[in-house]
Amino acid sequence: GESVGLHLPTLSVQEGDNSIINCAYSNSASDYFIWYKQESGKGPQFIIDIRSNMDKRQGQRVTVLLNKTVKHLSLQIAATQPGDSAVYFCAENQGNLIFGKGTKLSVKP
Amino acid sequence: DTGVSQDPRHKITKRGQNVTFRCDPISEHNRLYWYRQTLGQGPEFLTYFQNEAQLEKSRLLSDRFSAERPKGSFSTLEIQRTEQGDSAMYLCASNLGANVLTFGAGSRLTVL
């Protein structure tokens, strides 16, 4: 069936470096994608979203890139900080949000 | 507004017992969603309400699960005759129309 998934389950980066978290989706009809951040013991927190009529969207220290040709989504975090340590999920809107498995980001001081 | 509130935050129960979780969404949000999340996985959709109407239910929502939103404000999720496989984090979220979901902190269920 259709699914949203992530390439890597874990990512470790040095504080100050840039982080890139990837996501592959399989439903080519999807027109809206969201990235969520989930810290331990908390619910998912919205980071940034993008519609399929765009290929890039920037927020504060975060950028989402969408490549519809290969059905790939990425989240870039600039100057990664210890507070960025969390699990990151991409989600695809199919009427309801369908989440991938998540990537755990660890930031080394 | 303090966001989406869920109660209790943690529940430990014995197999076969019934449990009920409560969700208070953001007050002006007309849509309310329940998700289930197991360790190491992303949240899985269970059901959602628009005002008091339950509009969609996932096949994950077995007959032992029932959700209500009687007045279009808070919602309850009841699990009857709990099984060990029900152990998970139950997340509630709300939004207004098609806007981004705001999640609560979740209710963690452990079935012994």
C-alpha cells in the first residue's frame, strides 16, 4: 500500500553542523507534506510544511525540499543545536496524516 | 489557551480491564483526532471528529475501542478488555478546518 518512510533511522551530527533528514513517499497524488519534531515524552510538534506546487520552503533555520520526480522530501536544519535532538517525522496528508517511522537526530556537543 | 490537553499522562492496567482517556482540544478547533504510537514508530491514525460527528475510523480501531465527542469539545477514547498489544502512546490532536494538527503530549498505556 501507499506509505511514507525515512531512509535512516538515526543521524548523529556535531553541534553547529547542518543536518539533513530524508523522507521517501510513494503516493504521487499527495499534495501536502509536513515535518514534525518529537522530543522524548512529548507529542509531535509542527516544524514546517510544504505543498506540492512548491519545491522549497524556508523557515527559521529549517528548509524543506520537495522533489516530486523521485518522490523525495528532505528537512535541512542549519547550525544544529543540542535542542534539536529529537525524532523527526515526515507526514503525508491523505485526508488524514500518514506518518513515516521517524529519524532520531542526536547532536554531539 | 494551553494547547491540547490529555489525561491521564500514564496509565498502567491489567489485561482485561477497561481504560478511558480524555482529550481537551484547543477551544476553537472543530476537528479532533486520535492517533496511536508504539515505540520506534510514527503515529498511526485511529479516528477523527468534526465537531461531534465521528467522520472516519481506521481499521486499527477494533470493536474494543470506542471514541466519543458528545458536545463537540472534549473527547474520550475507551478501550475495553485491554490486551497487551494495546500498550502504546495514545495521542490526541486538533485543528481548525484543514490547518496543521496540534498534538497533545499523549497518554501512555501499559497493559500488564
